[in-house]
Amino acid sequence: MTSRMNEHGQPIGLPVTCALPRPRPAHIPLAGHWATLTPTRESDAQGLLDAFAEDTSGKGWTYLPDAPWISLADATAFCRMAQGSADPMFYTVTDRAGVISGFLSLLRIDPGVGSVEVGYIHFAPRLQRTPTATEAIFLLLSQCLDDLGYRRFEWKCDALNAPSRAAAQRFGFAPEGVFRNATVYKGRSRDTAWFAMTDGDWQDIRPRYAAWLSPENFDDKGQQIKRLQDCG
């Protein structure tokens, strides 16, 4: 971290030049080329239930605080909760065809210091590692870091959740360490892996997202030509 010296010869952080607090993110639809995020509503229950039914093993629920949904009543109860929640702020993800394939949220929203987290992510198998999934993350990054001037965007997960850790780094989040015995869920202890992207990081990372998400980066079968990490 860049620092400066105070009158006592001690290193201290640089002054914050942006105005604080930053605006709170508006819970509004966000649309891109591949993905659309809309505030989660009770009416999304059937679409989400159908999407997650593709995961016949139930392994997609392992690192979530929720048990697998068994019925429409389960999905409806979750969507009703999400609809009324301001933090986490839930979004339903749909693809270009308008098919619902998952949800994610902004949480731990702290306008006072310009910090926010993306989390509580559940993508159906058909959504994982697709342009739609990547653009869903991009839309939230752009809203918070570009439009609202946030200084920090976080990603946290169970330290044992290898796919989530890999996704964080693929999306450009830097690892910041592991908080041991950070919480308890589903009756088990969780060490939490922390990742983050600062507004300064974003200036370098944003062009990679734009290049990767371009339709020209995908062949006739929808396969990527360049990896996100290789774009610039």
C-alpha cells in the first residue's frame, strides 16, 4: 500500500480524495449483451426451481447456507425473502433468451467507506463458466466501481470451496488471506477466504472484461477464442 509520512515520521495511508459516503446502489435492472439482472421477485420462483433442478446431485448447494429446494414452496419462500431484503440485495440472472438461470447479490453494502461485496451466488449448471455468468459479475462491478465510485469490491467464500476461489481469481479479484473459524453454517465451521478488487485494480481489469465479453471473442459454437485472463 502506498503511504506517506506524518509529522511524527510514521507511515500513514494516503488521503481519500473521493467524497464519502458514496451513493447506495439502486436496486434496478442491469442489462448487458449476454445477461440481464433484475431484482429477485416471488414470481421468479418457478424459473429458479427449474434451473437448479438440473443439479440432480445437489452439490451446488453445499457451500450455500440454504438446504436444497425440494418444492415450489421452498423456492417461493426464498424469493419472498429475497424480494424484501435490502442487504443482501438479490438479483435474478437471465440469459439473452430470457431464461432464468440463477441469482446473486450485493451485500455488506457500506457507502460510508465505499465498500461492497458480491456473494450469495447460485448459478445453475447451464450458467456456470459462460459469458452470461461473467457478464453478471461485470454488470455489478461496473455499477459499483464505475457508476457509483466505490473504492472496494469484495468476494468471500468458504475456504474449502475450490471452484469459488478459482472463479474469484479468474474474475480478477486478488486473494487477501483466510479468516479461520470465521463463521458457522449448516452446523459446521467455516474458514472464509477473502478476495477483493479496488477501484485502482478495476482500471486495469475493465478492458479485459470488455474484450472477453465482445461477441467477436466467441466462435460459431459459442466457445471463447481468448480466455478472460488473456484479454487486454
